[in-house]
Amino acid sequence: MKVSEILREIKVLLRIYASSKSSLFGLTVVIGYIIMAAIGPYFIRLDLIGLDKPYQLPSLKHPFGTDYLGRDIFAQIVHGARDVLLLAFIASLITVAISVSLGTIAGIKGGKVDSCLMFITDMMLTIPGFPLLIVVTSLIKGTSNPLILGLIYAMVSWASPARAIRSQVLSLKRRDFVEASRCMGFSTLYIIYFDILPLIMPYVAVNLLLIMIGAIYSLVGLSLIGAIPWSECNWGIMINVAVNYAGALSVPKALPHLIAPLGMIILLQVALIMLSRSIEMIFNPRLRER
Amino acid sequence: MPGNIIDSLIGLYISRYGMSYEDAYRLLSASFGIALEKPLHEQYISFLLNIFTGKLGLSMGYSNIPVIEIVAAAIPWTVFTVSIGLFSSFIIGILLGLLAAYKHGSIIDRFITTLSTITAAIPNYVFAYLLIVIFVTNARLFPMVGAYDASLVTPGFNLPFIIDVLRHAFLPILSYFIASFGNWVLYMRSNVITVLGEDYVQAAKARGLSKSRIMWMYVGRNAMLPLFTLLAINIGYIFGGSTLIEFVFTYPGIGYYISRSVSTRDYPLMQGLFFILIISVTLSNLIADFVYSRLDPRVRFE
């Protein structure tokens, strides 16, 4: 019986991904990026000295051409993908962990705990996130640890998802099955784990992807302005180098160096948003019409 | 704290002027008006007292110019570009969202929704660079750096200056607009679809009111309400709203100085900019609450 249920679920998934081109696009591209980031660096050697002629146009040997020192741009993109994806994933995972736990506690407990937590949340919301991020990362300059950078990102951006999760929990709290569990004397932890969390999980999954999009925006932006010099070929640093050292804005032949990271960011962000919409479709059949 | 600017300046003074450590220390603390020998809490209290009289200290990266002057010079440029970008994306977003919701399921709806989703997901600095590549490098239609060209025009109320300012501001505004109208469209569209299912819209139809009257007075107005709160919050973020766009265009607004103050370790300037940011966000949140209770009588429950 279990097996048939799983098979039915898989069938639904396949039907959704077969019927919606954008979902399929998102899924394929994100998987492609993950594969590139996971195994790409083992196959493609990163050349940091410049072994070839500079300013080459894209060719079979150099799919994205070479930069102003003759280094292969494609290799830099592949190695940068690992940093960008890993950092964005860690950052959004920590953010979601903080916002889900605080949001659920505030929603379930209510009363003083709720108003105290929401006071802190509202205070965090008034501080503009990106400028704060710049200042905090600059204070601990020199760290290249993705865990610490992820933690900083989470500290700055947990507030608004926490509020959203709390309002979800508040609406679930009044439902009959939660009241029933309460009457049966289950502990709050039990209710959170078995009654609340399974129902907000799809919402959390969509949020994870949306936070990841925000994290990529902020973290690539931070390395673009030079606030986090933590990698040789992070995409933000590539853009910075392309503009400031290779002169991509005035020298047309340096353009591939700028367009490659820009294009990779565009493709990744669009794929992530398509993927998040397809997850919404999976869990919310009302969106599936057409 | 790494990169303490006082320490690096002391090092500079010692090597350049052959001062002793104590002399350099005394000179710097006098020139920045910071009593470094006092305990930290006394320094903090004097900092707090100074804020109320508008004394935000002296910039350390821009040769001792008072922070308040830099901030005052930067605010107009940021407010000018970001507010135009914000309001134009808000208005266009509302109109497109309304259109998409009314044509729900049609090809127009799909086009608008897909376009909005894609543009909203792409970072604004990516658009900024693409616009530079298209309009500045290739077509040479617009200038790229600064807010106006001081060698060509004199600041003041004259036509060449205004045209030059508009030409410099066009691309930053456009990149802000492209990156942010999509969110308004998507939010408005989902609100309109919700409102269209409400009873009072059915009642209005049954009363035989004209289509446009229902669309603007019944559906549009109610669907826009939550967006106004968001708009008010975003007005608060105007002051720090486009750090990266200003960085890309070297546009001398608040965001540009934030990124500069970080790389020059200019802590007084950083503090001053942040102070302005937080004041503006808090104020606009307050205004948002007042305005919302005026706009939506249902909120005025007391």
C-alpha cells in the first residue's frame, strides 16, 4: 500500500513537470548547476597564472573565452559556482532554521513570549538589511568561512520569514486537530513536530528557495563591492575584476569576462524562482489548473 | 577590531612626519574630536548627546569633512533617483497587475506574469551592468559616472544642468525600475484575483454598475490597500535602497557612500549614514500605520 502511494506521488510529480515547461526548466537548470558545482572543479583545472593568449573569443577550447591575463573564463565560472551555491545554500538553511523556530515558538506560545519575540523581529525589520550586511561583513574582514558568512546573512535576514511563518502557525493553531492533540495532553513540542511542521513544510521549502535567491543577490553583491574577499573566482569578484581590471565597460573584447558571470547569475536566479513555483504547484493543487 | 583607522593613521603619521607614537595619537584624537583616553561608556554618552545637536562627527576618509555635510549632499541624489524608480515601478506594477488579473489565464496574463517573475528574480546590479554595456559602451547614449558633469555644466536652476542631471540619472532609475516592478505586478495580481471573488464585487455587478467603475472603485481600490503598506515601508528604504546600483554607476548617493565608507574604514561616516537610514525607516513605518488607518476604515477598531 505504501509503495503504491509513493508511486502515485511520483506520477503526480512527473505530470506536473511534464505539463509545465517553466517547472521543467527550473528543475533541470538547478540540477545542472548543482552537478557543475559538485563535480565540475574535479574535472576542470583552474588556471590562475594565464597560460593562453588574453582576450580570446569563445571557442571549443575556451567555451567562454579567456580574460585579460589569458585565463580560461569557463574554469573560473565552474569554480565560482561551488562557492556561490554553497554559500547561498548554507545562508538560506541557517535563515530558515532561525525563522522557523522563532516563528513557530511565537505562534504557538502566544502571549508574552509572542509579543517579546515579535518586538525583536519588528526591530530587526526596521534596519535596512543590505547596508547592515556590508558593515558587519567589513568588521570581520578576512573570514572566508562560508559558515560564518552564512550566519551573518541569517542574522540580518531572518526577521521577515519569521513573521510569515508565525502567521501561518497562528492560523493552524486554531484548527480542530491541534485542539484535539492539546486535549489529549500532548506536549507543545509534540504538537509542533507532528501537527504544525508537516503542514508548513511546503511553505518552508518555497521560502528556502526564495531566501536563496535573496542570499545570492546579497552575497554576490557583497563580493562585487569587495566587502568579502573570500574566493579567487567568486562571480561577484569576477564582475568586479572584469570591470575594474579588464575594462569590460570600455573594451569590447573584454565583454565575455563580464557577460559570463552576469549570465550565470540570471540563469540561476530565474531557474530558482521557477523551481519554487513548481514546488508551490505540487503542494497546492489549486495552482495546477490549465 | 581589524582595520582600525586610528591605528593605520598613527602608523602613517609616524612614518611620514617622524612623530612619536604619543604625539600622533594626541594629534589624531584632537583633530577628530574623540577623547580616546576616556572610558568607552563616556565616549558613547557624548556620542549620543552629540547626535541630538546634529553633530555626527568628522569623516575620517574624506579629510575631516563633517559627516553631516556629506550626508546632506548625498541625500538629494538618492531620494531623487530612488523615489522616481519606486513610484514609477509602483504605478506600472499596479496597472499591469490589474490587467493581468482581469485577463486571468490569457496569453497577456501569462506574458506579464512570466516577465515579472523573471525580472523580479534578477539582481538590480546585473541590469545596471547590462544597461551600461548596451547604452553606454555600445550606443554611447548616456554618461556613466557621477550625478552630473562638473566640467560641462554649472549646478543651479538652468536648462543644461537639469538635462545633464536627468541624463546621468536615467540609467540608475531604469535599472531600479526593471528590477522592482515585477514584485508589484505579482502582488497586485494575486490581490485582485482574491478581491474578484468577494461578495461585494458580485453585488456591484448585480447592481449593474459599469465595468470600469467596478474595476477602479471596487476591485482596484481594495486590492491596492495592502500594497500601500508595502509602499510606505519602501519609502523608508529609499535612503539606503540602492547601494549596489549607486556603486555600479558611481552615483554619489547614500548607498555609494556606504560602500565607500566600508572600504576606507570611515567609521564616523558609516555611523552617520546608518543613523539617517534607521531614522527614516522608523519614521516611515509610523507614517505607514497612520496612513493605513486613514485608507482602510476597517483597521480603526478602537
